[in-house]
Amino acid sequence: MLHATLGGMDFDWDCIVVGGGAAGLSGALVLGRARRRTLVVDLGRPSNAVAHGIGGLLGHDGRPPAELYADGRRELAAYPSVEVRDGEGVDGEALDGGFALTLADGGRETARRVLLATGMDYRLRDLPGFAERWGRSVFHCPFCHGWEVRERPLAVLAPGADGVRLAVLLRSWSDEVTLLADGPAELSDAEAAQLAAAGVVVDERPVAGVRGPGEELDAVAFADGSQRACGGLLVFAPLRARSELAARLGAAVAAQQPPGSEMLEVDALQQTTVPGLYAAGDVAAGMPSVANAIASGSRAAMGVVHDLAAAATAVPAA
């Protein structure tokens, strides 16, 4: 096993992975298989915990998220270089050749590289019926949840061009799709023509909430007391940073992302704007899903391994 030493300084770890969801566990697995001393610090609050099953993940389609994460931890236990610890990274600073992180319990750990997989929180509108159906009949990703509400009357609640794009997309799962404008629709001629061509109806009534038995949805309620039949609602929900650690370490947010979101800018190997600091999963720019999180975690870990190998063999400048 390679020792975590660089430039004469001993580090506790080669890499600290902050977050033990799909991205974090995936990254830790790659690091463990590369014999890198790795600490996973996990708060245990994945964003998809409310979902009954993971949609569209090969080999695990429909599997409860908690089962996937438990199996991931069991797999990591086979690698002696990896430790998984319950906790949270709350602060950090750059060191010469690495980082020092402060944990919620007051502990301090140092590492040559850090992989942020802290996940994000969704800014869901505070309307009656949304929260209890979130991740089921009210959702943000049709690829994750569209199959479960297929062939029902569906609706989209999203602003501007995003609403048009998502309403057209949702036609893949239903022949009856409504764009909820939540007030006067401000559509360009091109957008109106696109919706008409897709057979999407536009409803301008202000939305007051949703109704249905239990977690199911059967209608959208409007402010005037009327309602519209609906079996699934796709909503626009900006992603909010769950942890302040990235900001404390100086990582920049991506310039191109959905309005109101706070995803980090990363390069092709998931490195942020801070050298040695990587990010994967929902916290990094990209399309949020478990499949993408696993892929980005793996990619980030490969980047870390390449980075560490290069640093260990670097020849000092003359």
C-alpha cells in the first residue's frame, strides 16, 4: 500500500471522500482497488432516500436506495485501505500538497486529495401535497420516475424555456401532458408552436397544490378552487448546496446550470477549480441521477489516482 506522504509531509490519508451516497461510495471503491488510503465521511442523508426505488440503474432497476448503499458499504469493507466513518466535514483548509478537514465531532483529518460527494438538497416549492409525494408522484427527473407514472395524465410545473423543454420531453411517457404556466403564459411563437406540435396543453391557472390518496396523485388544485386530473407532476427544483465545505475550500460554482442551482464547476476528471479538490454526484455540474453519480464518482477517483501518481513522480524544477 502506498503511504500518504508528499513533499516531506505525512498526511493521514491519500483521499478523503466527503459523502457516502452513490458518488462517494463509487469513488471510494475505485480508490480502494488502487490501494489508496481512503476515508469516507458520511452524514447518511442521500437525496433519494424518499424514493421507493432507483429507476434506470442497470442491474438495480427499482431497488430501494438504502439497500444499494448498504451493499456499497459492505463491498468497501473488503478493502483494507478504506475506512467508512459516520460524520460530516464542516470546514477545511488547503495545505502544502493537500488539505486539512475539520469534522463535525471536532476531529481533524489531513489528506493529499479530497473528493466532495456531499449531494444537494432540492428547493421544492412549498405547496400543499408536494412534500409527501416528493420522489414518487411529484418528481424532478422523468428518467428516474417517469415509468412509474406512465400513460397517466401528466403535468409539468417549470418556468420559461425549461417548462417547454420538459413538457415536450414528458410526452415520451404519456399522450396527455399539460404545461402548468402558473399564471399568464409568456411563450414565444416558436415555443407555442413546439408545444402545439407535441400535443401539450397549456394551463394558465395559478397552482395551489396537489391532491390524491396517500402518496398517489390524481389532481392538481388551482387557486380558484378548480382542479385538473393529473397522475404525475414533473417540477423544476433548483439544487441547493447541502454543505458549505466546497465554498470554504474556494471551489467555484458552474457558470452554466439551471437557474437558482449551486453545482460546482468541474473538469473532465471531476476536478474543481481548486487543484486537488474533486467533486462528483449531484454537487458537480451535470444531470442528477444515481447512474450519473456512480459514473462521476468513478471518474473522479480515477482522476485522483492519476493525480497522486503524477505528483509522486514529479521532478523538481531546476
